[in-house]
Amino acid sequence: MRWETIETPPDSRAPQPLTVRVQSIPARHAFPEHAHAWHQVVYAVSGVLTVAVDGRSFVISPEQAVWLPTGHRHRVGSLLGAEFRSLWIADAAGAGLPGGPTVLGVPPLLQALIVEAAALDGVADDDGYAGRVAALILDQLRRAAPCPAPCPGRARARWPRSARRSTPRRPMPAGRRNGAGPSACRAARSPAASRPSSA
């Protein structure tokens, strides 16, 4: 089965300071390589995502997210389908976060805040609640533990043939702190994550 391309969304609404995009990614669908004029957090509330950036490929579960600073060209997709939550973050709001693409552990509190922010997106913030949720998300991202150590075994991204030429196959970093512990490592090594195929 071949992979299908998802149309890349236009960068039409600048985050102030944070915007959450909600999208279901069907199985074997991927966004083409692109970049944004602001920071991004790539996350899925369910399913498994593959993220390719700077010659590396990461396979992440809902216990992990990928931080992408402004301007980094990347691809995102899913082999078996995922509920994608993309956080767009203004440059100034990203102060204190890593300077390069980084896999971060996502503890339960941050998971819940992302779900809440998605539900509030586009709703008038008359009482300031949405702003407080956004501020908590940014605080949690700054406190999130990076996942520098590779898991045992190999979880390889399987891209369409044209994409694989420029994407070296490397194991996904997975952490063992701040909610991204052994269970996150097991998720990264699951058969679903490493099954042959191709974001």
C-alpha cells in the first residue's frame, strides 16, 4: 500500500502566544516537508506519529512530543493513523525551550492541558481562562524532560521511497524521566511503530 499526502495547512493564523490545531491523520498519510514561521510542538493524543527533521526520524507515542524551533523543515505522518495535535507557539513565548529539535516527555498533566487547549481553541477568552491554560502549557514544556537516550532495539521510520532518500534511519530517542519512562520506550518499540510500509 502506498502513502497518501496530506495538504500542508497555510500559516494563516499566527499564534498569540499559542494555537492548537486538531486533525485526524488517517493510516499511511503524511504531510510533505515544510516549515513554519514559529515554533511547533508535534503531538498525538492517540496513535503513533513519525517525525522527520534534520536528517533524523522519531517515532513518538502520546507520552512524547517533538519540539521544533522556528524554521526547521520537517515531515509528519502516521503508519496506522493518529489524532494529531499541533501546537504553534510564538517566537517570544518559546523562550527557555531547546534551541534545536528535541523529543520531550509528556506527563499526564501536560497531556490534559493540551486536550483542554484544543477544546478552547477559537472560543472567546472573556475570563482569561484559555490564556491561563496556554501559560501552563508553556511552563510544562519548559519543565519537560528531554529524551536523549535511544531505546533498546530500533524503531525505524518507513517513508515513501522518494522521502527515504534524504531520511537516514535512526532509532528514536526516548526518555525515562518526567512521565516518559519504560512504558514510553515500550511504545516506541511496538510492532506497530516498526512495521514495514512511510511524515
